[in-house]
Amino acid sequence: MERVLFACDEVAGLLLGRIGRSKEEKELLARIEKDISTLACQGRAFGFHLLLATQRPDANTVPPQCKANLDYRICGRADNVLSLIILDNTSASDEIPKDVAGRFINHEGVVF
């Protein structure tokens, strides 16, 4: 079975962009959110992988059920609060050099 990658940049705009939408559009966005959560929960067993990117990784952006099933997380330079939200690690923000652009840290504490 082939692997399928679903990539979505600015997922916050997709999942939170319901203000000012029609009823039909809101229903469609709710279905998309449900489908993304289902893919995160069950997709790996069938070869589906998610790549979700957002500048707003708080609890209201990515559904908790979906976030709990993400295997790999990467964070750019962020404060202690964001590094805790993304990586469950408040010291991660101190490990990324502030004067160097393009550095990231993963959930295992590896800076690259």
C-alpha cells in the first residue's frame, strides 16, 4: 500500500476561519476538522501521514484529539509558553540561539 501525505500550511486559518461564514461553509469546515482528526487518529495504520503547520499552536487551533496523535513536533524560536504548548518543554526556548535565524528544535530536544 502506498503512503499518502496530507500537508496543510496555516491550518489555523482553516480550522478557526468560521467567523462571517455562511451556515453551509461552517458545516463544511466542521467536517474538514473532523476528517483531519480522524486522519490523525487512524490514518497511520493505513499509510496516511499529516503535516500541519501553524503559527498559532495553542489549544484552540489544533483539536486536542488531533494534537495528541501527532508523532513529531518542530518549534522555531519561541518563548517558554509556546515551547511548552508545542513541545511540552519550557526550556526549549532557551536552547535555540536568539541571534541565529533558521534554527529549530524538535520534541526530543535536538536543535537543527
